[in-house]
Amino acid sequence: MSEIKTIIFSKRAILRLQSIADFIYKKSLSNEITVNYINRLKAYIISMLLSFPESGRKADEFGKDVRKLVYQGYSVLYKINLEKARIEIMTIYRENLP
């Protein structure tokens, strides 16, 4: 596999990160907790997928060539785009929660 150089987040994934941040803030009432969690989530996604692009399991139920990486109950759906040497984050979600 060629080297993955970048990770891009779709507009949908960025909106989902905002929804997750809103949810965490409502539960914790702490900007620090919210920012730290979102930063850890993003750092995990970037670190894991730049080092191990195929670490997520195949998730064909979401579409052709879609993979799913899990972090603390949140699922990250992504595709590997070899032509552009990048990972494309499609969305992030949690079962039963925002």
C-alpha cells in the first residue's frame, strides 16, 4: 500500500464532531473536558489511520470500500483513497447517542 499523507474530514464528519462536542458539553458543563475529548478523538483517528490505514474493519454494509474504526464507542467510517494518498473520513457516530 502506498503511503497515506493526509486525512480529510467531510463536512458531515465535521458536523458530527460538533454534535459530539455539544453532547459532551451538555453532560459535563466543562469546556476543558469537551475540548480535551474532541482533541483526543481527532488525534487517535489521525495517528491510527496515518500509521495503519487498514486498521478499521471492512464495513461493506455502509458502502463499497468503507472501513470502520472504533474509539471509545464512537464509530468512524472512512475510505482509503490511494490515488490521492489520503484517508477520507465520511462520518462519526455512536449507537443510541449523538
